[in-house]
Amino acid sequence: MSWTYEDFTKAIFKLTNIDLSCYKERQMKRRIDSLISRNNYSQYDEFYRALISDKDLLEHFVNYITINVSEFFRNASQWEVLKKDILPLLIKKYGELIVWSAACSTGEEPYSMVMLLHEFFPLEEIKILATDIDKEALEKAKEGIYVAKSLQSLPKEYVRKYFTVKDGLYKIDDRIKQRVEFKRHNLLVDPFPNNCHLIICRNVLIYFTEEAKSQLYLKFHDALAKDGILFVGSTEQIIFPQRYNLKSVQTFFYKKI
């Protein structure tokens, strides 16, 4: 008897510790079914057997199911609010900031944060933790080489100041790269860091179920310092943030209360 999608998700959880049931089923199932078909398989159990026998296929599968779409200063107006309203308040309260860029994908977000913080601090005083579940994305982030499209929202002075261009590719300055510590991290199962002044987690929560999102909001709350801020994506406004002991301070910015 062939496997159901639920059978497959349970087996994948045992194999990888990635709980696919926490992702919106219709979207994730469509992605997985497409991948199975492209690899010339037709059944979940057949594809699973291929995954456990082929390490490269398994790594490709894990990288594929984690959605990586990012760019520097994505939704630029929100970064302007961060610069003008949020960061001055946090700096006034805490001084140097403990910043976590969660689900950082290929690094555009934490590098954007370093460049923005350099408006307030010397580079050597800036340190950002950046995490993602996707090993391949993290390797690209550490490399720090981007196509022009990734920089389309980045202020032009930042492009001139922090990038060198070669063969149409943009390489970020090593001084910026050195301010970010990249680590592999599974939001659904791994422990969260503590006492963060600012947590940036944008454009990933939309892929999770409502139940999973609720659990993550509670965990983000616990990871924040008192009055710390959670910065979410442009389609991720939190309905009834008080449920999670959070308070909206600006659109897409939530304070721990």
C-alpha cells in the first residue's frame, strides 16, 4: 500500500527533524509533489527510499523545501521605520544591541542590518547572529556574492560603500561579513537565543500553519529582552499580539510586554 502525504511527513520528521506538518499543507505538498515528479518518482514511499540512499538528493530536498527569497532592504519603507523610529529607541535603552536575524536565507537581511547599524555604531561594535535551516543558503550567505537584482532596494550609497563589482556580480565587503555569525538553526525544534534586543524574522512565518506560528510567537517573546522588538514581514502582521504578550509599536514591529 503506497504512502499518504501524512505518512511521508512523519518519515521525514524522523529522518531530518523537519516537521512538515507545521507548514501550510497545500503549498508544501505542491512543492514536494513537483520535486518528486521532476526526479522521476511517482510515490512518496519510493521517493523516501531514494532520499535515505542518496545523501545528495536528501540535501537537495531539504534545501528545496525551505523557501529562500530575499533581497537587501526588502520592503525599504519598513527599514526606514527601523532606522528612524525603532533603532534610536533600542539604542537609548540598551546601548549596544543584541540582534538575531532568524531564517536569514542567503544573508541579505543580516548584512542589511550591519550596514544600517553602522549609521549608529563603529563596525567593530556590531555583532549579529544569523540563522537558517538551509545549509546551502548559509554557504551562499558566507560567500557574500549577489546579483544586481538582490540590491535593487539598497540605498545607492551603501552599494558604493560596501560592494565591489566584478563580472556583473556584487561582492560584499569583508568588514561587513565579519560582523555576522551564521549558524544552522531549525525554528521549529532548536532552542532560541536569549535576551535579544531585536529579532528580525521576515517573510517565512507565512509558510507555517496558524498553530505553528502561535508557538513561534511565544518562543520569540521568550527570546526577547524586556521591551525588545520583533520585526516581521510585510504580509505577517500579528493578529491579537497581546495573546503572546507583544504590543504593536509600528506596523510590522512588536514590543515584548
